[in-house]
Amino acid sequence: MDFVDIFSKAWKIIWKHKVLWVFSFMALCGALVRGIAGGFFGVVSFLIAIYLDGLDTAPELASPLWMQKIFFQIQHIVEDGILSMYAAPVVVIVILLALLLAAVLLLARTVGNICLVRGVWQADAGQTALTFSSLLAEVRHYLWSTLLFLLALTVFGVVAGLVLFLPLAAVFILTLGCGMQCLMPVSIAVSGFVRAFVDLTMIAILGEDLKIPEAMQRAWGTLTRNLGAIALMTLLLFAGQFVLSNFTAQPLMLMLIPGMTGIAAGTKSAVTAGLFASGIFLVIYILLSIMLYIVLHAFVSTAWTLVFRRLTGRGADETPAANDDSPEEPSLSEATS
């Protein structure tokens, strides 16, 4: 398998058909929301720490007046017991909103995966124009099988996490962390194998219009027959994403320099201006990181789709190779009956 050709073709496809970026964003909705939420709470925690530190050391250098009013209002609500009066309905509303958000994100992820894989499949097969409406038209046919597969994948991930938590925690405690370091290469290899199997199964569902069991069988056969090529592909993609992630993470510390400089200056105006500048730079950095992450995900999904097509004998047309063992072939029992 020519990896250079696959990477080159993947980049040409996503650059020519930028509509795939939109569906890449939809496929990443859950991960992006978690990342943005984590960053938001991190920034809020940082501001709270600055505020509390300012109150303890130099009240005149504490956070701006509007922030102090918010914190004092929250403190007033907690101390007066107002929060406990509305705790039950607030919890119910939060749970319902969380479930609604999860359903919307799951639907967006499903539509994004369908349109992304189908678009790459068609582009590699010779389709010259991909439009938003034409790709959305593909959703109806593949929606339920893809949605069911993603739901099953989520449930499996939760169950596997619960099952593995106690053994891994025991290994960590008994070996003082050394056991986890020894298991790290194994966990990376296993996670890469599982990730490749999941991606190939999804592509089999959307590319060859297979049911979930048949798609899993198809992906397993493709994976085991071409283990070396897929392992090398996984390694190359992992290395590329690791290097790119570390490269893009470097400017993050630079975002805090204006804020730290303002705090070190020792005046309230300097603190306010420094935090404001850090906030602006952080927003720009987050937007650029999201865009890069979207393009990277589109590239990786395109590359895996091309790998599946090449390993099943497909090039610039839809005709599989003659030695391709598609699930439509009769089984041994059917052939002998």
C-alpha cells in the first residue's frame, strides 16, 4: 500500500471539497464541546484564584468590580439558603438540558460521520462535485445503523472503563505508578488496534451499506489480513497527530504572559489590561486550534477511508478486486447445502 499516495490523495480531497470540513466539525461536536467547557472552567478557576489571592494579599489589586459583584452575589445566595430551596428543580432542569444536549451532539456526530465518509467515498470513486445538500441526502439511508453503532460504541466504552478501573487502580497503587508506565506501550497498541477496528467498521457500514454485524466481520477480516499495513498507518497517523498537538500547544503558555505581566506590575489598571489581553489572545488561539483540529480530523477520516478502499481493491472506481472476500459471498454451509 502506497502511504504517500494515500496521504497526498487525502489532502487533495479535503482541500478541494471543503464542505467536508463542515461535516468534520459536526463529527467532532462532542469532543469540541468538552474541550471548550474544560478550557472555560479552567479560565474561570484561574480568575477565581486571582480574585481570592487579590483579596488576601492586596484588596486594592483584586479583580474588577463587576467580577467582585458576581462573586459576592453567589456567596449571598449560598449563605442565605436560597440555593437549597431551588436545588431539586435546578438539578432536574440541568439533567434534562444535559440529556437534550447529549442527544443533539450525538445526532450531529452521526450526521457528520455519515456525510464525511460518504463524501470521501464518492470523491475517491470519481465524483467531481460534492455539495452540502447532496451529502445530507445520504443521511436518511444510513442514519439508524450509524446511530445504533455509535450508541453501542458509547455503552461499550463506559462499561469497559468501569470494568478496567479497579484493576488499573490496583496496579497503580501496588506498583507506585511504575506498573502504569510499563503498561503504557500495551495500552497504546491496544487502543490503536481498537480505534482502527472502529473506523474500519464505520467505513464498511457507510461505504458498502452493510449491517453492523456484517460490517464488523468485514472490518475484522480486513484488519487481520493487513495487520502490518494498518499498524504502520496507525503509527504514522498517531505520530503526526502527536507532533502537531505538541506544536500547537506551545503558544498556550504565551497567552498568559500579558496577564502575569499585569499582575507583576502591581497596579489595578495593569492587572485589568493584562487579563483582558490574555483573554483576547486565548480566544484567538482557541478558534485557530478548533479550525486546525477540524481539518486534521477530516484528513485522518479521509485517510482511513482511502485505506479501506485500497485494501478492499478499490481505486478510482467502485469495483472491488476479484480476490476481495465481501460478505455477500455464500458461507461454507450454504455452499455445501
